[in-house]
Amino acid sequence: MALIDPCPRFSPNCTTKCQLPDGVNYDYNIKSPIPYDGPLTKTDTPWPKPVATWTAGEDVTIKFDPSGASHGGGSLALGASYDGGKTSVMVFQRLRYAFHSGPSSSNPPEITEYTFKLPADLPSSDSAVFSLVWYNRLGQREYYRNDLDIKIVGSSSKSYTGPELVIANHAGYPTIPESDDYDIGTGVSLFENAKKITIHADGGSGDAGASEPESQPESSPAPESPLASAVYEVSSPSPSSSSCTSSTATPPPASSGYSAMNAPQSVAPGTAPASDTSNSSDECTPGELKCNDDQSGFRTCTWGKWGNGFNCGTGTVCKTSEANVVYCGWP
């Protein structure tokens, strides 16, 4: 699962098209987990400008790509940071049943957007980083993360105290075991016992002192009925406050076949781009994948045009399943 609104660094699948920094390419593995022994983030490079402006004390909404795979839910949290994402305090969490209204073993998500109130005393900043972490309930023990570059307005506070963002399933951090017990298998205890820290608008941070008021992240209770899939709302932010513009392309529908199971991570590392034996000028749906005519690899659609090609690994060919999922497999 990955966010599409606001747009995480450097997703090609968002509801708005954001200006890439010089020398940076789109992250076609945006739905992939963070490598176990790699850095804690996909990239430390921010968007050239904030992708959204949020007002402290008011409701904000985050939206996920409905074509992703939820792996039975799990726990997710959103943390705010003023030091580039190194130190974050949780401001929202959905424990146990992320992307679902209750216990589930489903891969397709029921719920793809969450609305919550941003803390009123969260300091204003032109360069805050919000980190979304998610720990899936079923399957391999993985650590998913998207980082958002957000401008915060409406607060005169200089610091904020709350529970530190939970990091798990990564080298040097706790591993959440796979379990049929929803508390154990989704790491609830890690969230409930997270250390309280204080983050400052100037980028400083530290343990919360005894006199510091403690804030708790807003939690999303399971709704009485499943929410509908995200409604794509294309916004038109001011060019002076955002690096994003409205996209005329429609975000990928759930039937496009683009999911965490068929993203380009299936490609063998270090392989050269696939030869383009397909018509790259054809219009397409952003996030869509298709096999090359010779099945040597596949291409991805970016903003309505077929873009980069990827080779399948040695001995494998590109295939399309009955569910319209593109993947590399044995002949």
C-alpha cells in the first residue's frame, strides 16, 4: 500500500503531478517495503516545495492507492518531524485493522482514506516531514514507509510532545511476529508503549520531561460499515506553495493490475532497461504495466504515456495473469 494524496516522495501514481528535483527519477517501487538492512527511508531528498499545506487543529485526509495489497491489514501510523524525518512524533494511528473495518485476511483494501484532526499545538513549519509507516499482518515481516513534505500553518507553538513513531521489522528494531492474535501480530504493544519525546520547530528533539504535556495520536476506530474506496479529488494548489499541479490523468483503478505484487521489484537488480518493442506513444493509465511484445520485460505508464522499461530476471519472461496482473515468471 502507498499514499497517493498528499503525494509521497517520488511517487508516479499521485492525484497531482509534482515537480521532481534535479537528477531524481520517479520511484516505481513506491509500494515496496524498505529493505531490512537498508536506510530507514526510501530517500532523504525532499520535493522542491511542500506538496500540501495543513492547518494545525483542523481535519486533514490521507488517501491510499486502492490497487495496493493490504496483506490482511496490520497497524499504521503517521508521524510528524522537523528534522527531515529523523525524529517523529505520532499524530495518527490505525492499529490492528489498517485498510479494513475489522478483522480480515483480505488482500484488496476496504478502506483507502483516513481523516483525522491535526494537533492544534503542532508547530507551524514550511518544511515539516510526515512519515507514514505500515506493518502488514500477513506475510513476510516488512516495514513500509512513505514520506510527505508538508507545510504546517496556524500554530504559534514551538514544540510538540507525544509518542515516538514506531519503527519495526528492520535491522536493530523489534520484529512484529506473524500471529492470529491481532494484538501480537500487529505490534499493538509497541505503539501503546512508545517512548514520549518532544520535537521542536527548529529541528531539535529529546525525551519528554516530567512537566511536558503529553499528546496522544488520534486513532481511527473501526467504522460500523466499510468505507468506499478513495474518491480522487484533484486539487489545484498555488504554484507558490506547492511543487504539484493538477493531473489531467486519472489515477490507476483497482483493475489496472498495478499492485504491491507486480511492481518493478520483480525485476532482477542491476538489469538494463528492457528493449522497447511496444508502442511507447500509446496513451495509458498511470501506474499501468504491460509486457513488451517479446516478453523480455515490461513498461510502466507515467502520466498517460508509456515510460521506463524493465527487464525480467534471467530465465524469466513477462506474463499477464487472468486478474490482469503483470509479473515476471518462469516460461
